[in-house]
Amino acid sequence: MGVRQVWGNLMRSSGGGCALRLGAGILAGALAAAGDLGAAMQDAVAEDYPVPRHGELRLQVPAHWQVRYVYVEDGSRPPGFRVFPLEGSDFDMSMTVYWHDGMDQDITSAESLRARVEQAGAEAIKSSTDQRLAVVPLAGAGGPGFLYDLQDAAAAAGDYHYLTQGALAVGRLVLVFTILTDARPSPHREACLEFLRAIRHIHTPHGVGARGRPARHIAL
């Protein structure tokens, strides 16, 4: 979908960095591989990921998921995550981290986030079978957020057919996320959203936080 390129342009237009895409392109039901949604998060382990010059993000990672994280140590590009199952391909989620870089507008405000999501969605729906864009709230532990769901009109056999995309404030940071799934509704989409709601911004100057398990990541 065209929206996979739109987000970086939206953030750059207000002074943010460029998007880092990793991989192709998560309150109902049970997870096929792990029982219900509660069980999926009960086995989660806190992992800390450094955000250059902006502390850390603490993720609650379920045991049957894996996280790949890439960042540039000097902070010249926003960090990027890819989250997916240890086995199978039920979902694929990517996240890009943005921060306020002296811009006049507060990018973490509900008004700013909704405007960005609506703008991205208006572009994305051009490549969708859906006729109407519905932007809905997503409240996380660290702040407001918004999202929309669309079906990819160009998806081929073996591709993901459904996309959930949005932006979520996590403390002083913004996570722009894309969740790809094969069904609508999808318990895997709901698990990913629960995962996003639980993310915390840890305001440490550098290094790994004291409470979370050090996370494996790649520094460029």
C-alpha cells in the first residue's frame, strides 16, 4: 500500500526524521498458538531498547514473539522495530520511533497525532478495497494514539491482506506502527495492539534501564 511510504514524508514535513522500514510489508478472541490474549501477555518479559539521546523504550515481549531492532547511535535516523512470531507468519508488525526535535508543534498531542493518521489514511485508502476511512482512538500507557484498518487491494497470494496502521504517543516519543495480518477480525491484531498499549518510555540518559532485561539489538 502507498501508506508504507507516506509516514516518513508526514513526519519530515514537520521536522522529524526519515522512516526506517524493517521487513515486508496486534480485544477479542483467542490466539491460535497461545490460548487467549491474557495468556499471550502473561509470559511477557520486559526488555529495554535504547533510543539515542532519548532514554529507552520498555517493551513487554511475549515468549513466543521475537523483536528485531535497528538504530543509529548518533540518532541521525529514527530507530526501527520489527515484531513477528517465533513460528509461523500470523502477523508482521513494524514500528518507527520519532521524537520532538525543536518543532513548534507538539507531535505527541492528540490533535497532531489524529491529523497525521488521517492524512496517511487518506493516501492509503487509494490502494485499498475499502471505500471509507475510519480513524479510531488507541489509548496507551504513555499517551494518546489513533489508527485505521484497511484491506490491500493489490495483495497477491501469500501476501498479508489486511493492514492496521497508526501513531501512538509513548511519553515524549511517537511510535508509528504497521500491523499486517491475514484475517479481519484478527486476534493477532488485538495482541499487537495490547503490546503497543503496554510500551513505556524510560527517561534514562543512556544505557540499559535497571528493571528491564537488556535487549538484543543492532547499532548502525
